[in-house]
Amino acid sequence: MNQFFNLSRFGRLLRKHTAEQLPTYALGAAVLTGGILVVVGFLAYVGGGLSHMQQGILFTLMLLAAGSFFTSLVLAQFGVGSRAALALTLPASHFEKFLVAWLFSLPVFLAVFTAVFYLADWVALSLSPASDTLLNIFTAKNAPGLLAFFLVLHGVALWGSIFFTRQQFLKTAFGLVLLSIVGTVVNFRIMKALLGPVVQAVFPFGSVKLYNSASVTLPDGQEQWFNWLPLVLAGLLWLAAYARLTEKQL
């Protein structure tokens, strides 16, 4: 039997995880539905309705917040204590255990969150006739960018869930904010040193805005390569999380 991945063994692990965690996941989905309904309903009532842009903003913020929180917990069982001992002794490979966590925190979560948001949004908009129609997130022009950003954030949260043993969400969020601030400052200083005092603002992996209203960007042929950067970064973060999981031993 293949010690890295076996479909039959993986299926048993997936069914076991689903049976054990389904009540918790169902309760979490219900709480998420109620929370979204309260927020969307309140804003629709106060603002006299919600436009497509407002619905898109709410979808984006809630997806990133809920997704990063849920993902930061999926590998927490491999931290320390009796839960870690029980999880590590399951008759499955590290890759199969990682794949179960990856499936539930990415494709399954995206499907459930989208369904939950549309349900809550539909109920709220039905009670507010002045609102626009339901937002179609699948045809939104910024949907690919949102998905790419979510994949990177998912990778960060997944790595944090196995790297930290306690308070994974808080520690990961703090580290991400600190890294973003330091990276932005360093990036600005580098561009300032290269281009001089005419630099007004620098957007990470984007254009450089100058004080004379001009901007500096890469040629179109080279700029297209940056579209693959989030996917590569997310993949590296997933590999880092898996590597960290393989280090966990009894």
C-alpha cells in the first residue's frame, strides 16, 4: 500500500472527518448565515437598499474574514496535547491529513460561504425593494483578483494554523499585518532610492505614482507575469504548511 497517498485510506479519513465535524460545521454555517443576514439587513435598512458595489464589498470583506478565521483552525488539532496525539496516530499519511484540511478550508468553504451569503443577501434584499438585484459574483470583473488574493490569504492562514500552537488566528493576523507594513515601507524606500524624490506612492507589485501625476509601470509583456505571482505564492505557502505538518511527531 502506498504510504504517501492511498485513495481508499483517504476516503475513510475524509468520511471520518466529515462525520465527526459535520455538526460543528453546520452550526458554524448557521451562525455565519445569521451574522451575514444581520449585517446586510441592517445596512440595507439604514441605507434604503444595497447597490451591486456595496454587495460586492460586503462579500469581499466577509469572505476574507471568515475564510482566514476558519482556515487558521483546520490544522490546530496537530498542535500540542492529547488532540495532537490522537490526530497524529490516525492511520493515514501526513499528506492525506493535510489534503482533508485543504479541501474543507478552500473548495468546500468557498462553496458553502457563497451559498450562505447569497441566501442571506436574497432575504435581506427581498425585504428592501429599493435595493439592486442580487450581485452575480461570477461575472464581476474583479472576481479573479479576489480569488487570487483569497488563495494567498488562505495559504498564510493554513501555514499559521500549523506553525503556531495556540491563538493561531491572532498570531497569524498580527504577523501578516506587521510583515505588510515592513514590506510596504521597505518597498517605498527602495523605489525612492532608485527614482528620487519624485516618488509619491508605491503600490506593491503595481505601479509607482509620481508627483507630476505620471506613473511608472512594467511593459505589458512583463506585467502579465505578475498575474501568476499569487498562485505561485499560495502554492509555496501550502507546501510550507505541509512541510511543517510532516515535522509533527509523537
